[in-house]
Amino acid sequence: MTEPLRVLLADDQTLVRTGFRLILGADGIDVVAEATNGTEAVEAVDRTRPDVVLMDVRMPEMDGLEATRRILTGAPGEPRVIILTTFDLDRYVYAALSAGASGFLLKDVTPEQLTAAVRTVRTGDALLAPAITRRLVQRFARDEHRYGAAGGHPHGTQRGSDTASLHRDLAPLTPRELEVLGLLARGLSNAELAARLHLAETTVKTHVARILAKLGLRDRVQAVIVAYETGLVSAGTGEAAEGFAEQA
């Protein structure tokens, strides 16, 4: 029998943590620790080694973005982080994804969506809230190109090394892999990619895995970001799909 999924809840609102704990527990998911700020979250991750962290963005002392940066250091066995936000275009979410978070959810998700999200990212898949993905990535990729060179940003977010680290050279990719990456960034699922390229779905999965490996990326979320930030896909083209949560 597989071990229970272990989750850490980081949110400064007691009612949010209580509600999420009850929902997860009812589905057989263990909440191994709770944190009321980013500092507590980082310490709790070191102490309890959860599989998944549900991380609020706006918390006192240390916000969820900085906590995510510190948790996702590249060390073996690091947990997956899902960013929780009240707003569908929270200005911190894009930077959190760039820092390595596996996706984000709005706090008004249904119990079924919450438990499904936790189980999805545990297996290494990327999760982005449907109907928000394209707007989020295009908006902040466009702002990054507009303000990044000047060092300023209208939202006042700190981008720095996390975002810069995703500006990668696409030269290692084959023409087919570039094609797959471009379509992936437009929101196509593996099945849709297979149909578009007249390939078996298993072949598409192999291409995606090789893209991630060659570019040193964690998951499809970062692949989408790279595609926009390198200009492979242009923000505002209107060609992206509404969202994805497909397996890599």
C-alpha cells in the first residue's frame, strides 16, 4: 500500500487552514504541519518533509514568494509547492512559478479541485487553474519584456535571479522539440499535441520529457514561461488555450 500523501498548510488565516485541513483529511491526505507565515513554513518543511506545500502568497514576516524560493533550492527530495491566492492575477504568482512552484489555485476552489490538485502535483505534474493560465503568463511575460531591461516593473515585484534564470538558450532543442514547446506553451494537452503533430501520445510525452531535461526545467509550468520569455511564443497572440493540467 502506498504511503499517505503528506501536506503542509501555510496561510495566516486560521479559518482557511482549518477548512483545508478538514477537506484534505476527509480524502485521506495527511496535514503534517501548519504555518502562519513564510518563516514558519520554511522551518516546517525542514522538520516534516512534506510531499506538497499549499502556500499562501500574502503572509506576515515572510511572504509566500520568498518562502517558495527558500524551499525550492534544488535539493533532493524538495516538496512540490502550490501557490494559493485570492486573486486570479495576483502579481506574485508569476514570480512564484518562475521560482519553481508547480502551479497555483484560487482559494475558492471546490473540495474536489483542492484534493485533485494536491494529488496531481505529487506525481510531478504541473497544475494551473483553468481559464487563468493564458492571461497570467501572457500578462507578466509582456510586462517582463517591457520593463525587465530597465530594471523596473509597474507592479513593484522583485523578479531578479528567479526570472533571469529562466531566460534559457533554446539551441539544444531539435526542430521537433521547438515545435512541441511552442504548442505546449499555447496550452495544448498531450492528446491535442499528438493529434496536431500526427504522433503517438507516448511520443509526445517523450518529447516533453526531453525538453524539460535539456533546459533544466522542473515541469510544464516553467516550460511555458521559457517559451514566452525567449520569444518562441509571443504574448498577446491570442493563440493560447484556456489552461492545462496535463501530465508531462
